[in-house]
Amino acid sequence: MRLLNCARGELVQEADLVQALKNGHVGAAALDVFTDEPLKNSPLTAMENVILTPHIGGSTFEAHEAVGVQIAQQVREYLKHGVIQNAVNVPSVSAEEYAEMQPYIVLAERMGGFLAQISEGSIEEISLRYSGRIAEWKTDLIRNAAIKGILNQTLDEKANLVNAASLADSRGLRVHEAHKEKASTGGAGSVLSIFLKSSKEEHLVKGAVLRGTAPRLLHIDDIDVEAPLERDLIYLRNRDVPGVIGKVGTILGEASVNIADFSLGRRGGSTTEREAIAVVHVDGPVPTDVLKKLEEIPAVRQAKAVKLF
């Protein structure tokens, strides 16, 4: 019997092999992997019926050349298309998968940034739910994009698609994911929902990618509000009473803040209890004094400026 091991050192009990070689149960052995590498102070090194070679098969000229070519190709794919392949800490996706996923990565980051800017208190929990076709995908990059959007509103150490999940974990944030393949109602085939719980409040937003690449809000806290997720926004919560939209428009107009889109939704209830949410897309940053005037409108309960990139 001859023993050849070039797989894993742990497959062979070296002490038993030495004994088998000495008593003739094994005629000879050839090894290039060992329990402890590099091999030191082993009786195998003094045995004439044993061939030992270093575990450096990957260090041949051909192997080095192949690795260099593969690394260059992977760097090219990342720089040209943003596609990460064969990384240790990021799931690999093909160029085609990434191209389809990329608008939802943007959507997730902007939804996360929106949530973080409208919420008060320290973040405690983040939950994501995927419905429709995206529920069938590898969603790690979408999850990390949402976490990135949330954390980068508060952290000095910037999160990215690689380190976002580990940064959340290191800060004790609970992150949950759920996949529901059946498409949600509301006209969007794939819907991303993000729930954020802080020490003071909870918010749930839903979004989708419409017309190919346009990230849109669909719901905020179960109120239908379809709004663009881009650049400068104003988020308003107010009692649903007459005159609020007019006052908001007047204040912004007097400050030369141009309204690009005004999205409004409201929750049912008695006339005195109904609540409305507005997301106002404007053509530039909202000055602090203008935001203060919006907050002073009697029916307005909350007014926040949101900046998305």
C-alpha cells in the first residue's frame, strides 16, 4: 500500500502514519500537506520511504500569471461596471445581475438616507422586506446599501457596500431580512420595504424602481405617498386641514425655493384627527430659516429637510 496526500493535512493522522510506515502496513508515502505547516520536528523527515514536498502548488509561474490576469479582469469589471467578483466579504454577482440590481441598490441607499433623516433618536433596529422579483435575488448588496444610507447620516466612519453590515453589527444594531416572492399590490412588481426603529420612534417606508431606473417612495407609515427620491426634499407631517399646502407654497415661493414635485397622502379618521404626510421635491437646499417658518405653521407637526445623493 502506498499513501499519497495532496488534499488536506488533517486527513492523515501523522503519528499513526509513522507507525504504519515502520511496521510495513504502509510501504511508502508522499505528502505535500501537513497538519501543521510548515512541517517541523517530524519523524517523517528522517524516513527513507517518505517523499515530502512543500505545499506551494499555487506558486508556479503559470499559477502566478493566471492569478494576475484574473485580478486585472476583476478590477476592470469593478471600475467599468461596479461589479464585484470573487470577494471574500461581498457576494459575487455577474455583470448582468449587477446591471439589473443596481437601480435597487440606489433605491435602498436613498430610502435608508431618507429614513435616517426623518427619524429622531438613536437607531436600534433595521428590517428589510423584499417582495416581487427582487425577493429571488441575492440581496446582500441591497441590504448593505440600505444600511449604508442609514449609517452615513450619523457616523464619522463612512459605511460602504462592503463594511455596512459589519459596522451595524459592531454597534449592536439588529438587522433583519424577509423575502416574499409574490408581488405586492400597488402597481409595482418589486417592492422594497424598510422598517427603522429608534429609541424615540418607528417608521416604515416602501419604495420601488419605476420606469426602469427612477427610485420612488410609495408609502410612509402606511400612508400612500408616491414621491421621487432624489436630491433635496422637504418632509412634512401635519393635521389634514385646509390651507396647509397654500401656506407651504407661499413660504417656499417667498424664499425663492422652487417646487419640482409636491406629493401628498393622508390617513383616514375623524376630521379633527386625520393626519397627512407631504414630500416636497425642491430645486435646491432648504435654508434653515425657511424650515423654521414651515414648522411654525399651526397644523404642521414636523418639518425636516432631507438631502439625498
